Amino acid sequence: MKLNCDLGESFGRWQMADEAAVMPYIDMANVACGFHAGDPLTILRTLELAVHDGVQVGAHPAYPDLVGFGRRSMQCTADEVRAMVLYQVGALQGLCTAVGTRVTYVKPHGALYHDMLRDESVLRAILSAIASYAADLPLMLMATPEAGEHRRLAAEYGVGILLEAFADRRYTPEGRLVPRGEKGAVLHGRGQILQQVREIAAGSVTASDGRQYPLAADTLCVHGDNPEGVATIVEIRRELG
């Protein structure tokens, strides 16, 4: 199972993650495109690290929300969503070209990610943007019980799907993430996280009600925006091989 991580999210003097420490242990870097985080120099340096360590680059587009880190939903039309995704993917590809790599998939960030899961019009707008830019770029979205329907919709646009699970987030019995504002939404103990990683690798997850549910995913999202997070990623890499 490939590990993906949100990177390129520093902004000027505000530093988020030790990307040089994280990059050797992941397979896929979801690189911010400037709308929720990241600035041109930060993004360029992230891409250079990805090239150095042979890591795939994915575009991580978001709503234009620097203050809220892209975690606040915005009332945008389908045309606006399509245009903002196209703009961000294109900008990232421009920097990729400069360092000898390319965007290989798209993973929306934050509120845009969750909005596409609950609102078909948002999902269709994102799929339309990807299809018109380069249909060979798969869309990464959360592995949920609706995965079959998401694949069907994506197929209408000729776009592939990558299903993602989360190493450090608690799941609901309905197969979604416990909202960040609720107690226990984020797993902090390394033991808890590694146990969930083992379960996901085996095709299941223990939800907030204590019961196990099936979960099939292509890639696992890890977070390394603190020293403990980096150490945990190293352990997850060892666990999965």
C-alpha cells in the first residue's frame, strides 16, 4: 500500500513540516497549490525533494482560503470549482516542469475534499476539470461505502479513481471520518495509529463504535507536520515494508 502525505504547506516564514525527513518514507506527495497554503518557493523546494527521493507528485487544490487553511467550505458554483482546480493543477505543473517531474494525480484538500464526497455537483466539477486537463490523472478520494458510485461517476469523464484511507483519523460506523471538532477524531498515540494501519492493510478498520468494518483502499494518508508525526511515518513504512 502506497503512503501519501500532504506537503508544500509551509508559507513564507511559517514552516509546517520537516519535508526532507518525511520524503524518503512516502510514495506520493500531495503538494499544496497556493490556495490554502504554500508559496511558489516553498512549493518548488517540495518538488525538488520529491524528485530527489523518487516520489510521485499529486496536485492538492483547495478553496481560496489561506486564513482557514482550506478547511472552511465555500459557496462556489460548479464553474468556479472547475476553474479553480484547473488553475491550481496548471500552476503546479508549471513548477513540476521546471524541476523535471509532473503531476500524476489530483487530491483535493480540506473542505473541498469533503464537499466532493457529499455533493455530486462538486465532484462532477472536479472530474470535469481533470478530464479537460489530462484524463490520465486519477482523482484521489476517500474510500467509503459509496466507492462504487464514485467510480461510476468518474468513468463518465474517463477519469480513474484512487481510494484513500487515513492512518491517524477515527472512522464512523458509516465509513466516514469523525469530524475534527469531536473528541477522539484524531489518533495521537503511535500504538493506536500503527494498529489502525495494520487493520487497513488487512482490509478493515475499527470504527468509533468499537466494531470492525471492511475498508478497501489503494493508498494510506499519513501526516508529518510535527516531530512525532515524522517518527510515526518511519514506523508505518517499516510496518508496511
